[in-house]
Amino acid sequence: MIDPDTQAGWAAEAADEDDAEDMPLSLRLSIADTLTLGNATCGFMAVYFTTTGILIPHLTGSNESGMARNSAATAVILMLLAAIFDLCDGLVARKLRSSPMGAELDNLSDLISFGLAPAYFVLVYGMVADDAQQKVSAVAAIVVLLAVVLRLARFSCVTMKDGMFQGMPSPFGALTVVSIVLLELPFIPTLLAIIGAAWLMVSRVEYPKPRGVLAVAMLGWIVAAMGMLAAWAFDAPGGQVLLQTGCALQIVMAATIPLFATARRVNTFRDNRRESREARTAQLP
């Protein structure tokens, strides 16, 4: 059929559009998108286990500490699994392809797994810990959530040089926040450390993107952290020490990686100044 105004065929194009709309969603999702949805699912389930295994037993007066420990470990393991999905979907998208909605799916999934889940974990901690203050913990949880929201929004708008993030990546920040909680420090130091982690997420401090050897090292660290949490959950010999060691290492890495990035920036600045000075000297008669 011919359009009388343009003398061009339009019926076939309309049919193609109808076919695209009728195409099942599963056929329009890429492998990377499927991994991203796995990320979102893990984040939601982390909230579920935090609620059913920690918050509800506390509100009902149950004293099953083993159940709370297992549920806390399960929630954090799910966040770690979400981080693996987040790491892998980027690698798969670069190797294969991602659908046009891949970036949006990634941001929404990250908001659930690395914004809502850790913020909720902090909120519940403020309700069940002996020396915690619920209202103050709620404020800290909101700070974490807003930090991730701002971090993800800025990531979508700001173009950084290749291989670097501006601010602590949200998966790394979420794991740092839950590590601070699991370390079971006094309430005030815990609160200050959580706010410090939230600040690093929205700061201009540069963090390297997990690619190549760094991606493998990050994956190995996540798997090791899962093992530490499992040992703690099942009350294995030395499980508490393993958990505290893993949490402490996570916090140390979060604090020291910016120092390396800053030192590298200072060295680069000095090298550029020296090269400029040498170039000016060479131009003098």
C-alpha cells in the first residue's frame, strides 16, 4: 500500500513494528540483561532474609541468635552474589552485546542491591543492636541510600576517563557498609564509619574499574568473603575471627584504594610539570 502524500510504502513498516512489539520480552533481553536481573533478584532476597530472619524474630521476642546469624550471613552473601552478577554483566556486555535498556536495567538493579539492601541492613541493625539508637540509624540508612542514588545518577551523566570511576563504586560501597555493621564496633564509631563510606561513594576520589587482573582479584575476594560468611553462619571453629578479619580487610581496602589513586594523580601531575619545564628550557636560546 502506498502513502498518497509521500508515495512510499508504509504497510510493511507498520507490520515490522507490530512484530517487534509482539516479540516476547525474553527474546529482546540479552545475556548481560539476564545477569543484571539476577543482580536485582539477589538484592530483593537480601531484604527478605534481613526482614524474616533478623527483624521479625526481634519484634516477636524470639531469642534464636543462630537464626539471626544465619539470616544475616545469607543476606550479605546475596549482596555478594549480586556484586558477582554486576561484575559479570559488564564483562558480558563488552564481549557480546547489551540491549538498549541495558544501562537502565543496570542502574535500577544496582539501586536495589547496593542501595536499598545495605541501607535496610543498617536500619535493622539500629533496631536490634543493644547500644544502637533507632532514629539515628534510620538517618544513617537514608544517607547510604541517597549516596547510592546520587552515585548512580552521576555515573549516568558524567564521563570519566577510561578505566576509572569517580567515587567508590556502589557494589564496593555496599559491601563496605555491611562489613562495618558486621564488625560490631560500638554504635558511634559504626555510625561515623558508615557515613564515611557513603561520602566516599559521592566523592570525586577515583577508583579503578575492575577489568582484567583486577576483575579476577575482585571475583576471588568476593568468593573468599562468601566462605568467611558461611563459616561464621555455621559457627565453624574460627568463624568469628574469619568474619572479623574479612570485614576489617574490606574496610581497609575501601580506605586505602583512594590513597593509591591520589598518589598516582600527584605523581602524574609532577611528571607533567617536569616535562613542561624541560620543554620550556629546551626552547630557550
